[in-house]
Amino acid sequence: MLNFAIQTARDAGSLLIQKLGAAQISKKGDIDLVTEADIAAEQLIIERIRSHYPQHTILAEESGDAVTLGQSSDWKWIIDPLDGTTNYAHGYPCFCVSIAAEFKGAIEIGVVYDPMRNEMFAAERGQGATLNGRTIRVSDVDDLSRAMVCTGFPYNVRERHDFAREFAKFTMSAQAVRRDGSAAIDLAYVACGRFDGFWEDGLNPWDMAAGVLLIEEAGGHVSNYSDQPLSIYTKQVLTSNGLVHQAMMSVLNDSQR
């Protein structure tokens, strides 16, 4: 099943590259975009899943819940055919395909594929995480002042004054803060040690499902802002190498005061 997810993500990524710079763009909201590439890549992934796993359920960004033909299944595929759509629409080379498989509520398979860098992040529960077939681990930075952390701007950021406080406090507390515009890539970068932590309030299941498993399998820590077990069906996510988790949580709690 992992190999299936890897190949499907790779094929969807190739389609995105083919359409880069030529895909038609429309709006889902004031600043939330969708391109014809999103739709085409999602169709490719869904058709592939239906062909190989016709009993499985699919949760996809552009389609919403879609139950396949056949009986209800304990397996659910959670897919984002193009994470980083705004980047893609502007030709900014930071976007990816994210595919995860959930069994009875637990993420078992996760892949994040960056077609611009040909980087395939993959994980299977209990089997570790890899980048292009090589094992990856989270970083060993244990002080937030030496950490590079990352976040994403929620689509209602203009109404979210709390987010501005969080961003400002992390800018003062961490060595560096980045915002790349693709949560799935950001989470994969935590898993491989490029980032030491990531936080965001406003994500959807397809944004984080694969990345969360990558971090867990790479030895990191994932939670909500209160250090409780994470559900991908809630909006808040805090991830780290585990060593700076409490410090990041303290910054978030301070920002709420």
C-alpha cells in the first residue's frame, strides 16, 4: 500500500509539473484559490484508488467526502492533490502532493511528494520515515533560541489578531521563523530536521494527515496547543522534534493572554 501511495503521488506530481504556468485559476474564497491542476491531480488520485481499492473511502480537498462503490470500509484515503495552490498559481516552486491512508481513525500510510525537488517523503506506521528511500530523523536542537520554526497563515488571517501575536512572539523567541505556504512540506521538513517545529491553527485533515505520520515515525512529537493527543479533524496542530515542544507551547499560551 505504501508503494502504491508513492507511485500515485509521483504521477500526480508529474501532472502538476506539466500544467505549471498554464493552469486556469479560480477562487474558492477571498484569498483561497483552486486551479485546474488541483482538479486534474485529484481526479488522477481518486481514479487510481478506486481502481486498486474499490471498497475504500476517500476524503479529498476539492471533492470533500466521497464514499466509493461497495461496502463501507475501515480504510480512508485522505488526499491533497496540490498543497500550496497559491504558490503554484504564482509559479513559486513550493508545492506538493499529500496522500495518507487512515485505518479505524489512525494514520497508517503517509507520503508527501515535492515534484520540483523530486523529494518523496514516505512513512508507514511502525516502519520509520524516509526521504527518497533514506531514513530520516527529527533534529536534535533543544533550545528554542537556536531553532528554526515554521507556520502558515490561515485564510482568515486578516481577522485573526491572535495569529499576529503568535508570529511576533516566535520571531522574538526562535532563531528564525519561516512561512512557505505549504503545510505538508513544512511538516515533512520537521520530520527530516530542516525545521525544528511547526504550528498552525486552521488546517484541514488533508493538510496534515501525511505530515503528522512522517513526524511521528521520524521521532518527533505532535499535539494540539495544550499538548493533548492530536486529531487531524481539529484545526490546531503543534509539531516539533520533541525537544522544543514545551517551549513552543509556552509561546503559544503567552500569545493568548
